[in-house]
Amino acid sequence: MMATRKRDPAALPAPVFDVVLAFAVYDATEALIPSKKPFPDRELRQLASVSRRWATPIGNIISVGTKRSLEFTLQDAGADEIKRLSNALSMRGAALRDLELVMGMVAYNRQHFIRNHGLHDVDGTAIDWDAMFARVPHLVRLDLSRTPLCSVRLPRILRAASTFCPDVKALILPVKETEDVLAESAQPLFTALYEALRTWYQAQHRVASRGLLQLTVPSRIEVTPCEQADAFLSEVAMWCPNLEYLDGYKVQLDQMDRITCHDRFFVRADAFERFCAGCPELREWDWVAWPLTDEFFAIFGKYPKPKLSKLVIEVNMLWKWESYWFETTNTVLPTARDGTVAHPEGSGTNARAAWKTLQACPNLKALEVALYHPLTDAQVEDIFDEDDEFLAFVYPQQEMMSQEMFGDEFCEALAKQCPLLETLHIWEPAERFQEMSPPIRGFTDAALKALGRMQHLEYAELKAINCTGDGLFDLLNSVSEDSPNLRTFEITVGSMSPFQRTFSDTATTLLRRFLDSNAPPCLKTKFALRLKNGNISECATAWSRTYLADLRKLINDVNDRHPDIEVRVIMNGYDGAIFSQFFELGLFTKATTPSVFFGWDEAKGADNTYINRGGSVEDREFFYGMSASDEYMMATGRIPIDYEPPWDFDGLHGGYGEYDDFSDEYDEYGYDDDEGDDDDEGPI
């Protein structure tokens, strides 16, 4: 028998060794675009200790890796500090790929920059930036996000870097220092930026290597927003034909209870078309900073972007249509007495063709649609203290985009144009403020049927839609039995608005379809359906007693006929005979492991089908100071993770669990445990 030969890892071809390394060490990647990752020094040293054969090649990787990145902070730009920077660059030399210069910090709101105290009066300090960057000719990523936007140093840095570092592919610029920065003070930077973009483009002879791959410009100081936005896009289209990420908006994007972004492009359609035609290599796109009009949707879809894998369609709460149209066309939009603005045909709430953007994305993997709706007067008056100013004065008081764009027609186009889609989110970041949010009435069973044809779709989150239990059953059974992937659907049905489809009827219809089917194909696959109730109203006790008895019998019959299916019923005020709220219905196969974030593994004992989250709503408000809305959001995992209960919150009873002792406490304090004879609402 031939002896097994031990191959020295150092003798492996470099690409093969990289594959082995990536398998052995998580995130052992040298990628710097679109974001850099910490060098896994500790993990590599552990790997090097495996054997002597591994020690040498891993040691070489560590030696090179520690020289690839440098973060240097300038506190006062004194002679000693400049010398240390020069020495650090010289030591790394041609090995340096990533350089971050730090001259201060970004404010907590991510909208302003605060420079280091010692740098306020030394912009004129002589620093030979040419000599600095000449030491690192193979730099790939230049991060200036923590430098002053209007410092005279920044244009000098850009000119030096573009002259001596032809391989730069990622440039990250800072936010402005204050709100009232004058455009004239930022103009030298943008002049230098455009020169640098041209220099980097001309430095490469191969067309496929020309220009930046990532450009992050979170602040554009503009006297005439339209002209300067047009000029910016024209320069980018001309000198960055291989651009993959134009992501300055991310620095100032906030999706916690809102959709706000201070980066807004007041750009004309012709400039946008030049950009779309000139930059076909984009890998992701977010509409939050752009005009949401049918014309722009059509332009975007006209030019294929084969690398685009992520698309986000969301409307910026800070967007002002009256300002956009005045800047771009000198048109004054009519304003009603209540302050609302009439949107021109094809824009804002009158836009209808978001589906056209999908024509440019044949290889799309992730799609997100973020929506919101105006608040009622009662909601503005009943808000958390820290949100008073925003919700009362900034939150738009009129619809900004029609959610009906994302119904059947949109999903049909999605299935046709983006067959490789893996994740779909249609959600509302400010959901806890929008109890009366209507469902997407145009999102019916036909849309679910279209999604069912997408065999690569693994996860879909859908805000309240207008589907039936029949449509949900067909969706679950549309996947191929040969598919090994888990498909997860989080779908909301029902609403507190006048336009609602009853959640309870949808749930029972779905279960009856399983009962009436001999062998549903989905039982041979891995799927998890989390059907959520968009109506958080309490139901009448008498109705809940009858409904729960029927539901229990139906679930038992389904389990008897199909032992491979698991059912979860999430309720509030559930005691085995009645309930006050029906939060969600869960369905999955025994071969499936649903997300732990669903909380479906909380139930104890043999009967884990029914999960009670809290006592009655009155109990929760008495003990915790929560509203019914807060209770629902927390129970369904939709309240922000940084939510803090009131100061007198009783931590001993916090979280999910049983609350059997509540009745004892009520008796002790003389409260009447109402059995539900009040005139409550009917089916939920």
C-alpha cells in the first residue's frame, strides 16, 4: 500500500491555499470593498499552532496582513506626529492597501463632524502629502470619513493620492462639520475630487480596471442643488464606468421608526440617464436619495445592471417635492390649505411604475420596499417624549408614495425579471406609530402565486396584504419537493383600518385546506409560515370562546391527518378556553427548524401548540404602563430592541411567560376580573 503523502501547505498554489484558509478561518478575506473587515490575527495564530507545517505559511500571511491596513490619528499635526505618520507609511510601504486618516469624530447623529481640538488652527501646517503617498503606491482604499470636509488638507490629500496611488478603488469622504457650511468653502474639495476621479481613470490602461469601484460622498454642499447634482453625476459617469457602490446615503440613513436621509439628489432626468448609461456595474441601489417618479423608474430599468444584487425602494421623509420641482423646472406646486402638496402626474403618490426598475436587475438577490403613512392627530399626541419634535414637525403629514405600486403587477414583473431573488421585504419602519395603516389592497393571491414561481426565494416578509387562506396554501405548495432549502414567510393579514381582511377567517381557511388535502407537497419540504395579525383590537370573550373551540378541533384534525405538520397559535389572554388577542399562526414541518426569533419554542409540556404572551391588555397596562399597541409590538418582536420599559417596570414579571398569579394580585387589591360581558369588538 502506498503511504499517504503529507503535502506541505506552503507548497500549495496560492489560490488553493486561500480556499483552505477561508474554510478554516471565518472572514479571512482581503476584501476592502464595500467595507473592510478586521484582520483575523488571533484566529490565524490559533491555526498556525496546529502544526509546524502550518506555522510558516500562516506566519507569512500574518506578517503581510498586519501591514495591509493603517489607521492614523492626527491630534495636532505637529512635527513629531507627522514624523510618526511618515514612519508608519514607510514601514508598510508597498504592502499597504487600506489607509484611514483620522482628524476627529462623526457626531452621534451622523450628520456633522467634530474635528480634534488641536487641529482647529493648523490647517496651514505644511505637510508633504506627495511624499507621504509616494511611500504607499499600491493603496486600494482611502478612508477620509473622519477628516474635516472643508479643511484645506483634503484637496491636497486627494491630489497626492490620485497622483501616487493609481490602484485606489475605494474613496470615502466625510460629512460636513456644521449645518451652515458655506458652499464656497467646500468647492475646492469637489474641484479636487473631480480631478482625482479623472486621474485614477486615466492611470489604468485596461478598460475593465478604470476608475473607482466605490465612492462615498455623504455631504454635497450646494448653492444650486440641481446644477451641482447634475455635475456630480456627470463626472461620476465619465470617470467611474466600473463603479459598484455609490453609497454616501448610508452614512445618514436612519430606519429606526423612520426613513430619513439628509443626502438627496435634486437631479434632472437627462443627468440621471447619463449616469445609468455610464455606470452599468452597480451592485446595489437605494432610491431613498433619488426622485421617485415613473420617468426615473423607466430610465433606471432601461440600462441593464447585471451585477446588481440588492435593490431598496423607499421614500425619504425629508424629501420635499415642492423643492425638487422648483429647483429642476422652476415650477411652483399648488399647496392646499392643510399644507399638503399636489404631486405631479407620475411622481410621489401618483407614481405607478416601480416595477420598471426590475427590468435592470436580472440577477437580483435581495429586494426591500420600505413604506410609511401619515400619522393621525391622536398618534401625534400620544408619542414617546424623545420623538415629539420629529413626529409633530418633521414626519410627513401626507402620503409620499403609493403602496399600491407593490401589488400583483409588481410581483408578476418581479417573478419574470428577477428569477434568482432570494429575499423579499415589504415593511414599515415606523410600524408602531401606524396602527391604522391599510393593507396593500392590490396585493392579492395573484401576487402570492407569482412569488411561488420563484424557486430561489427563501425568505419573504410582507406587511398587511389582501390575500386569502387559499392563496397562502397555494404559496406553500408551490415549491419543488426536491428543494433542500428552508423557505420562510412572514406575512401579515388584517388591519385596524376600514379596509381589512379578517385574520381569523384567513387562518381557519388555510387550516381547512390542509385538512381537505390528502398529501400536500409542502409537507415533503422545509417551510415555515408566520401568519401575523395586523389587527391588535381585543375580541369579545364570548366570540373568542366559540372560535377557540372550533380552532382547537380544526388543529387536532389537521395534526391527525398530517402528523408531519407543526402548528403554533400565539395569543394574548389565553387560558385554554378564551383569549383576548390572536397575534399569529405558525405552520412548519417537523423537519424544519424555524427562526428562534419567532419565539415558538417557548411553550412547555406536551401541548406546545398554544403559546400565551401576557395576560389581558388591562393587566399589562396596570403593571407595565404599556398600551395595547406596545404589547402587540413587543409580543410579535416588532418593537425596537432598545425599547426601555417605564422606570417602575417590575423586572420579576418581565418578558414572556405565564401570568397565573395576576388574578391573585387583582383579588388582593380589590379589582374585578371581568369575564367579558362588555360590548367588545367581534372577529379579529
